[in-house]
Amino acid sequence: MDPTVVVGVDIGTTSTKAVAYDTDGQQLASHSAGYPLDEPHPGYAEQDPQLILDAVLECVRAVVAELPGPIAGLSFSTAMHSLIGLDADGTPLTPSVTWADSRASAQAERMRAVPSGLALHRRTGTPVHPMAPLPKLVWFAEQQPKLFERVAHWVGIKDWILLRLAETLVTDHSVASATGLMNIHTLTWDAEALGIAGTTEEQLPQLVPTTTVLPGLTAAAAEATGLPVDTPLVVGAGDGPLANLGLGAVKPGVVACSIGTSGAMRVAVERPAVDPLGGVFCYALTADRWVVGGAINNGGIVLQWAGDALAPELGEHAEDELLAMAARAPVGSGGLIMLPYLLSERAPHWSALPRGAYVGLTHGHRREHLVRAALEGVCQQLALVLASVRAAGNEVREIRASGGFARSPLWRQILADALGMPVRFPAGHEGSSFGAALLGMQALGLITSIDVAADLVEIDETVRPDPASAATYAALLPLFSELYDALVPTFASLRRLAPSLPPESAPTAPPM
């Protein structure tokens, strides 16, 4: 009997998880391994690529050891926007600079300030933001020119891992569509972007579809994983588009929303497009499926901050107590609005300038109001992202949500009320790893189409908005949106003053 099991390998920001699935969507085995996110200087968020490779090998080896028979192949998901400089032999000259790294903020703001910045966004699908490799390359060229000249190849973390596993230097259209360097309409490296970055096509991996199958492993990788050398490797895609697939949100009009430490909202479309104001990204999944949406930096990290700053006596792991506290405050938090930009922000404004703010604070507000306003701020920010998704010309007829927040009935209800739509919560699947496995199954001919995901994912619960609460949030949303624009001059002044102020403690960058 031919093997019908595919192992989805999800290379995340702080851990890798490998999960084996059969073609019925059943999870057969899983293993995860973590690694640190280093912050040696304010704004830096980087990792040792070797530790991530070791985690990938460990996870695959552990899962393979649990399975009773052979597998059909490995398929990969990855955190997007990473950047590594390699020498001619493929040895890293830099750490893996992650999406959470903001050292290129000045370069990104400078690029955004000119008309070509929005044009670049529309061509590449990637907002001009310090998360993206394009501004990072400009930073390296300006700040570390000698190192920049030594780099033979610039790659992402998955590209480097595939190079080590299969001795092939490729990057898929999905990951490339999140670099700011690929034209999403021609699926080629963008000449203007390369010129801005000071790099060439020869310094970048070969562009390939996400369903590309590499023929096998090196002898060393085969020994390290316990797999035959001829095990197929499906190149795979970015974790955001694959999370849509893993939630079954693959048909137009079905939005995937996630709130973990950070958050995101994405809808699948059949052709690439960015809204006129540049409020959304557009990343590839397959040749005929793209995802349009936005990510936010501040999701569950806001609740964690509220515990540390507002209720430290509760200690660690106080989420339940904090949520119970928030539940005592009324909808709308008594007119208190929080802009939850503790770690700056991404969608829909795509600026590294903003900071968090409470507005409307009165003598009558208490801790429960501040905590609830933090939760409401996260959901209102996602409502702005949803508005940008619609502004890009996309129908929104269903929302599916996942992430750690989903354990809280209160937070589920606030999200449905803030979005003004029913929110459906799928049961059980691991998101990006399941999406990677499904993509691998299509690439290997085990399923006819990734559209089967919509049937394989079961809905566990649907939360409907309360009409009165939804009306309150709808009335507050324009105020929430206006506050960003009103405070931009203040954010800019704070940045100018920052070097002369006593330093703040470096925040923990969120995983995704």
C-alpha cells in the first residue's frame, strides 16, 4: 500500500512543530521543540539558524519514530519575513532576523514617505514596514556595509533549512510575496525593489511554486531524521496563508482570524490585489489562491501586559482572573478606549511609529475597565483590518477564528460584537502544520485539491454578536480609528525625544 501520511513541519518564531496527518485529516503524531528569540539591542529580534535546524530535525525524527509505516513526504510552513545572509558556501553570516525585528524602522518610514512606497506595496503585496526583508536589506547596506558586501545570498529561514536538507536553494512564491522583493503580478523578482535593496537576482533563491517537490534528502539529513534519502520534500508556503488552509478558509468570502500573542485576519482570493490605500497585504498560497489581509502585533500580549502592569499580585498565568475582572466592566468600558500598540503596530497603517494609549480615562474607571478596554482595543484593531479587507474589494460572508484567545468565552463574544458578524470556531486542527500537510498532499497527488480543507475542518461553535453590544462597538470604531491619525504627531515627537530619555526596558517581541 502506498503511504498516505504527510508530515507538516511548521517553523515558527519560537518553536517548530511537526505533525503527521492522513488524507482524512486525522492527526497521527506530533512533536514540538522550542528555541530562543534573542534581543541583544532594543529593536532587535533575531535567532540562531542552527538551533532552528536542530529543532526541525528533532521534530521530524520524533514524529517518524511514532508512526507505524512510511510517510509520503514532508511539507513545510514557516514564519514569514525572516532574513539571513549567507556566504558562498551557504554558511550564515548573520543571525536569522525575524519579522519582529524593528531595527529598520527609519529605513521603512523613509521609503513609505515617498509616492513610490505605495506603488512598491501594490506591486509586491508587502507593506513597506520594518518587518519585511526589503527595509532590512537597506538597513544592512547602510549600517553594516562591509558585511553586506560579503553576503553571497540573502534567504529566509525555510530557504536555508531546505538548502541544508536537500542542497537546493529555492524560495516559494508565498514566502517571496512577503519579502517586498517579488512582483506578485509577474511572479518575478521586482527590478525596482532589488535596486532599492542593493541586491541582485543572483543573490536570491530561485523562485518556485509552493507545490514544488524536491526529490530527496541528503545522506546526513536522512540519517538525522530516520527517513529514506528519496523522501519527497514539498517546499510549502508561509504560515499565514497556510493557517487559512488549516482552518478551511480557502474559498472566497471566508475570513480566517487568529489571536495568539499577536493576531491576523486574512481572506482567500483567486487573484492578487491590494486596496488603493495599501491597508492590506497580499501573499501567495497556490497558483490560483492568494490571501489578502493584515497582521497586528498586539493580541494576547496585551492581556499579558495588563496582568504585569495592572494586577501583578495575580502572578504569572493569571489569564482567567484577568478575564473575570474584565467581565465586571460594561461593554465599551465606560467610554475608555485603549490603542493597544504596545509593540508598535502593523495593519492597517503599517507604521512603526505608534505607541499604546488610553483615552477617555476618568476618576470613575477602575482596573476592570482598563483590562476590558485592552481586550476591546485588540478586537477593534481587527475590525479596522476587516474594513481594509473589504476595501480591497473582497466579500466577507463568514469568519473563522482560532488561537489562544478562543479559550475565553468573554473574548470570543467581544470579537463577534466588535466585528458585527457571527464568528465560527473550528475544532482541533493545528492551523499552519495542517495547512502544510494539505498542501503537501495536493503536491504529491494524494488529494485532488486543497479545497477539501473546507470539508475536513469541523466547526465546534458559532458565536453570534449581541445586537446592543455590536451597536456600541460600531459607534466607538470611528473614534478608535481617528485616534491613530490624531496621535501620529505625538508618536513622531516621542520617537525624536527617545534618545534623550532614560531607556525603557526592552519589550518581549511576540511570536506568530
